[in-house]
Amino acid sequence: MNPKIRQNLFPVLAAFIWGTAFVAQSVSSDYIPPFTFNLLRSLVAAVVLGGGLAVYRRLLQAKRPQAVKPLAHSRRDLLLGGLCCGTALGIAANLQQAGMAETSAGKAGFITALYIVLVPVLGLFLHKKAPATVWVGVVLAVAGLYFLCVNEALTLSRSDLLVMLCAFVFAGHILLVDHFTRTVDGVALSALQFVVAAALSGLGAALWEAPTWEGIRQCVWPILYVGIFSSGVGYTLQILAQKDANPTVVSLLLSLESVFSVLAGAVILHDRLSGRELLGCGLMFLAVVLTQLPQRAPKVAQRP
């Protein structure tokens, strides 16, 4: 696939999956606690991705042995990438799920999406520069998210703080993925990060939670949907999209999750979009388009 298409199409597809999966995540929070939920979704994602990768490589080995390349330049790179990305993902997902139990969906969506601001800011410490159009796009996207998600006074509660911390960790996850996708297979990295996230979530569930089988049974389908699509497919698309891409632009495209969640509610649940929400959607799409404009090449001084 053309790299430009991959870097733009994959994050939009991931945002669409995450936006439409928000209902399943919300329903599950009524039946099972956060660590248990993320343990189950991560296990489903790891099994689906790991099994799919093994079958694909075996079929490819049978047809074209020379086409099968190592999963990483070294096994150490893959293990280190899975550990770092999985730790960040596990912490972020559990912070978000815990915060959503008491924070409204609108405020949680707005605060979480602040990672689109944090990615370029944190990227400055890693010597990653972003053009002026990207910074303008970030400002427009934040404004759009405000109109789209926040309908009440923005106050900071304990749950709000948890979701805000989640945004910081998600920003770190995007930068970690940007680093490790240069040397490792994207699908293998995605599968391994969910193994690590499942281990962290399982530890938290064993220490602090007491889930019931009845609660798990009540949300089997939401867990499968979130585990297969939101986790397995969505985060794999993110990882594949970030290979050789600008992480700030990818984070902006991923922030369309909020737009898709509102549109999914309108289509599936027949929720009407207010003028404020339509304005937010418009600003978000304008921000995305702005970041895709070609940059003017610097002028080269010529000798007279």
C-alpha cells in the first residue's frame, strides 16, 4: 500500500472503530470493574492478533519462504517495544476506564483527546519538530472537541484527574509506538503489547477487584467487540499507520474518534446533533484537512 494512503487511512479507520466501540465500553463499566474489563479485552486482542499472525506467517512460509522476514532486527527490540508500549497502554486504558465510572462521557472524551496537544509538546523534547499548520490544526481540533464534547462547566474532580492522566500516558504511548515501529513488525508489536497490558490489568484485578461471573456474562458481547475490533484491529491500525509517519498528524486523525462517536450515536441511537456539536465536527474536520496540506519547500539560495 502507498505509505501516504496507509498513514492517513489507517488512523481514520482506527478512530471510526474506537468511536463506535464507545457504547460497548460504557455498557461494560456497569457490570465489571476497570482492571477486569481491560484484562479480558487485552486477552481477546492478544489471542486474535497472535493467532492471526502465526497463521499468516505459516501460510506465507509455505508459499514463499523467502518472503518471511524476521519479526524484528533483534528479538530484544520486539520484547522491549512490547514491554514499553504495553505498559503505557495498560496504564492509560485503566485510568480511562476508572475515570469513566464517575465522569460524564462528554468531559471524559474532551479530556482524553487532549493527547493531540500533548504529542507535539512532548515531541519537542525528542527533537521532533512540527510545521506551523500542524500547530494551528491542534488548536482548531481542541476547540472542536470542546464544542463537541463539553456541555457543562469544566471542573476538575478525582475522575477528571484520572482521565487527564490517561491523556498524558496515551500521548507517551503514541511516541513509543513511533519509536519502535522503525525496527519491529507492527502486528507482532501490537500482539505483544496486549499480553503486557493483560498482565498489568490482571495484577490490578487480583489485588483490588472482586468481579463476578454474572457480571462478566452480562457483557460478553461488548468485551468481544472491544477486544477484537477496538483493541485488536484499532491499535494495530494505529501502529501500522505510525510507521514512518508524523506522530502529531496521526494523533490528530485518531482524535476523530470523538466525531465518530457522536455520529454513531446519531445513526444508531437516533440522537440529534445540536448546532454546537455540528460546529465541533466542522472544526475537527478542518483541523485534519489543514494538517494534510503540502508544506512549502524551503527556498534554496542561488548564486547571482
